[in-house]
Amino acid sequence: MIVTTKELFQQAYGKYAIGAYNINNLEQIVGLFRGNLGKTASNEEASDAATSAPFIIQISRGARTYTDKAFLEGMIRTAEQVFPDSIFAVHLDHGTEEVCYDCIDSGFYSSVMIDASHEPFDKNVEIVKKVVDRAHAKGIVVEAELGQLGGVEEDVVGSVKLTDPAQAAEFIERTGCDSLAVAIGTSHGAFKFSGTQGLHFDVLEKIQAAVNAVKPNFPLVMHGSSSVPKEWVERINNAGGALKNASGVDENQYFPAAKLGVTKINIDTDGRLVWCAIHREFFRDKPAEFDLRAPGKIFMPAYAEYIIHKNQKLGSAGHLEEVRKALKK
Ligand code: G3H
Ligand code: 13P
Ligand code: ZN
């Protein structure tokens, strides 16, 4: 069942974070649903430990243009039928105004992100407000961003600018957005920290206090949250990869962040590392193999296991039935 991120956030706020996973192809979609749903009649490959979790599927502009965007919609609608117990939101990641309108009009997306964080404050407010008005008229919810992460956000190269708590409060009031992505020390990609840096919990606490003073229980979003696990990086490098000095967010910081109002945690890079390690090892170990399904059969359960592990760290594991009950009320 496709729901809005807002409906998921209302259940999760202050208790756990919902995993927002970027997808690009069929194998990722199958692994994602298996990891979240567990064993069902049509899912006999799943691990017994699968997590029964609500989740968010994120589609970036790059994912929409990798093939025709209609393929993603078709595959996700099929997954919804194959896994009828699933509860998830379909969310546009880092949208421009134009792509947001396309998604709002599509009837498929339940949530969009308008990313105008590179614009000056007033311009950011103006753009977000326009998207909010169009989205809310159709029952679609909007994530906006204030502050700038390090690294690259799609085609915008960012220099770090942590979110200002007072500005955050003004921003959510003036725009009417439903959730806010904040910059608290993370960055996109596999090279987040050069030393022992981490999340700025002091800034997060101040943002939570400031936004809650104007809108209680207002959901915050953390982008750039991959943990870039050493074991996956090592497997990639041992199979011919060249990821030197890769590093990510400590997974044990997800739950403390959730307690401070971070209700959506964005993870893309880690899934790519799983894909890369499995495929590099496969072709290293089986140089005579050329059936594309053979590595896919290893990748899908590995991806499901990775989702299970993440949901446990996010605290979303085991909350599916509780969310279903709340949605029925
Ligand atoms: O934040 C960006 C996401 O990781 C999406 O990446 O634009 O390469 O699909 P992408
Ligand atoms: P990572 O690169 O840390 O996976 O972040 C993904 C993200 O923020 C997608 O919007
Ligand atoms: Zn992001």
C-alpha cells in the first residue's frame, strides 16, 4: 500500500526513523521489498530475520532518466501486488521545480522533495511555497531542504553550510513544507569524513527545539546517511576496486538522531556498495560466467539482508503492523 511520508512520520516521530532507500533497477526493488516484508508465499527466498518495516522508496532524477521513468513505476506497482502487506511511500529525491510538478501530476508519487537549498533563503522559500501549494492540492506531501551538505547533490556541488535553527523555524512556517532536510555534518557519497568527524548533535538539538516551538513534532530528514561499511569497501577493494579512504556515518548514530526528531534517513551509497562488491566478486571468481541472472541471484538476497540490518539500526524493524493499525483508524 502506497501512503504519504507524512502518515509514516506521524507514527515514527521521536521513536524511530524510516529508511529512505534509493532504487534504480529491478533487482534492488525485489531486494528492498524482501528485506522489509520477509517471508511470504511469493517471497520464499527471504531471510527469517526479515524485518516487517514500513519504508520509503526514493527515486532520484537520475533514476527517472536511467531508463524511461515508467519502468520504475511499473516495477514498483508490480512489487506492491507481489508483496500485498507492504506499506511504503514513493518519494522524489532532490527534485527541481519542474520534476516535482511532473511527479505531482503523475498520480504515482505520494511525496516529493523540492531541493532549492542552493538558492538564497528568500528564493528557497518562494520556490518551496509554490511546490507545496501544487502538491497539497493533490494530497501529496513535500520535503524541502535548508542548509547545504558537503559533496555533490545531483548536479549541484555543495560547500558545507549547517542548517541555522532560527532560520529553520521561519522556513517551515513560511513555506508550509511537511518535513525538512537539515545539514548537520553529513554529505552524499562514499567519502564523508577525513578523520573522526561525525554528526553535529548539538545543532540537531537546537533545530528540533526551534521547529517544534512553531510546529510540534515536525519531522526532520537526514540526507547523506550511508555508513559506508568497512567490510563492503574491503570486499570491493579485494576484488579489484579502488575505494581508498571511504568512510560514512556511524550506524549507531541513526537511533539517537531519530530520538531528536529525524524521522527519515536517506541511504543510497551503501546499497551501491553491496551491488558493487557482489558483482566484482562474482566476475573475479567466475571468469567464464556470462549469465546476468547468476550474480543477480546472489545480489537480491544480499540486498535484502542489507535492508534488514539497516532497519534494525534505524529502529523501524517490527513496526509494520502497528503502522497498519494506526492507518486503519
Ligand atoms: O542524493 C542523491 C542520491 O544518492 C541519488 O543519486 O542522482 O546518482 O541517482 P543519483
Ligand atoms: P548517501 O550518499 O549517504 O547514501 O545519501 C543518499 C541521499 O541522501 C539521497 O538523497
Ligand atoms: Zn540526498
